[in-house]
Amino acid sequence: MQRLTQKNSASRPARFAYSLSILALSVSLAACGGTATTEEPAADAGSGVSGDIQIDGSSTVFPISEAMAEEFQIANPDTRVTVGVSGSGGGFKKFCAGETDISNASRPIKEEEVALCDEAGIEFIEVPIAYDGITLVTNPENDWAQCLTVDQLNAMWSPEAEGSVENWNQVDPSFPDEPLELFGPGTDSGTFDYFTDEVNGEEGASRGDYTASEDDNVIVTGVESTSGGLGYFGYAYYEENQDQLKSIEVENEAGECIAPSRETIADGSYNPMSRPLYFYVKKEAYDTKPQVKAFVDYQLSTENGELVQEAGYITLPDDALAQAKSRVEEGKLGKDPI
């Protein structure tokens, strides 16, 4: 086996409605009493392909690609799958420059990124792969922030808060006079885009005086080592580090304080922090590189839904997975959410 993974480090209402419409699919699945199969991944079903596959993009989607790549290469030892992490935005820059075959993203591709790909003659297929919930975390010593509202998050993270909101009691008078230390994804991150859109009402609108990194492990370390620290990233990174961190409940649109979990992400109650995840495959690579086609098909195999779950995410409902497969098989180009 050759395994090579490289981890380098619209308006709010419209976006919110979009995320709920996507996540509603999983509610219908739950009502039917089913989820994607949890059979043993079909790692022994090799397709006999060989060659390199270049992937880059979202650190949130990285654990899924890493797990898929490892099992795929066991089944196909003559392949070499390289998975980089430069954030959703950074990944699209490489993708539209023709440097990668697949681009991982924790948000839909932006219109300016579509234009960049068009300019370079890069045709792509948008493929949903899983659901995730952005998880807010604090140091375990934090015993005052149990549930945060979007307004409180806005008070912390808005551009106007830069240089002025520096203590927890400025967010809420009931909180202690404790320095507020913020950690979060960098500006190339799709998680950053989604969070700022939901919390601050505009994608990319954020205070700049926080510790930013495309490597979620840097955020984990920062919050863990700072008593007044708060950060955010994908749910999988919280699950992986829950012994060192404390997750925070978020008040949803119904006024309920909801903790992030696989169940609340799947049923949409953990809003507005639940969202779909994607990968984008270059049409030319899928059509002309057998190894790329085999890997894309492998990721969408029902039998490999367990790898998505093991990576800490929520599998697509059967109907959404079927639509994703159909989109790829039909070569449906461009941005077109299910």
C-alpha cells in the first residue's frame, strides 16, 4: 500500500433555509427507520487501477478523504492518493488552476470560483458526501458558558468586536471577568465562510484579532491550553478531542439549547450550525483517469458509508446518495445542490 496524505495546516436567512432543506432529507430517512449501511467497508473490492490521484481542500472533509484513501489503496496498491489540506478556498484555487483532480469543500463553491474554473476550462461535478455540524468548544475549566445564542456569538466574532470585546463579561454580564481568547479557521476555510455568514450575516465578515489556522489541531491546542479560550471547527475534530475540550450548546431557531451530536446534526435541530459537505471532481479527470473514476465511485459506495461515520460525520440518506451517484454517472456539470 502506498499512502500519502499531506495535512498542511447570500444572506443569513437564505443560507439558513438552504442548510435546513438539505438536512431535512435525513429526517425523512430517520422516519423510514434506515441509515446508510454499516456493513464492513468493501476494501477488498479492488478495481485493478493504478496511478496518482491529487486531492486538496477542506480540513473538515479531510478525515473522510483520508479514511477512503487508506482503504482504497489497500484494495488498489498500485494507486497513490495524495490528500492535502489548504482549506476550501485554497483547494478551489488549486483545483481551478488544474493542480488537483478532486477538491474537498465544507461549503458550496462560490460564483467567483466557478468563474475562475470556467476561465481555465475546468469543468466539474459537485458531489455531496456527508453532513457536519460546526462545533463550538471551550476549555474544560469554562463552567459559565453552557449555551450560547447567535447574538452572543456575534458579539464575540463581529468585525466591530475587534479590539473592543476582550473579556467574557462583555459578552454577557453574568459571565466572569475572564480574558476571551478566540481560535478559529483561517479565511481560506469553508467552515470560516459558513460560520461568519450565519453568525455575522455576511460571508467572511469577522474580527481579525483571533488565532487563525487552516489546521484544526492548532485550534484544539489553543483552546485546550487557554482557560478563557473558545474556538470552532467540524464535529469530527471535537469527537476526536472531547477528552480535552468541552462543547457548547447553541440556541436554535426554536429557542432551544441544543448540543452537537450525530443525532442533532442529522435531524437538523442543531441549527444553524449544521451543513452539508462536498467534494468536487474534475470532469476530465473522471472521464480519462480510471483511478480517479474508481476513487469517486468508491467514496459513493453504500458499503463505504461506515468510513464516513468512522471519520465522525453523518452519512447521506439513501435518496440523497442515489442522487449524488446519478449526478456523477450522468456527468452533471456545475453547481447544483441536491
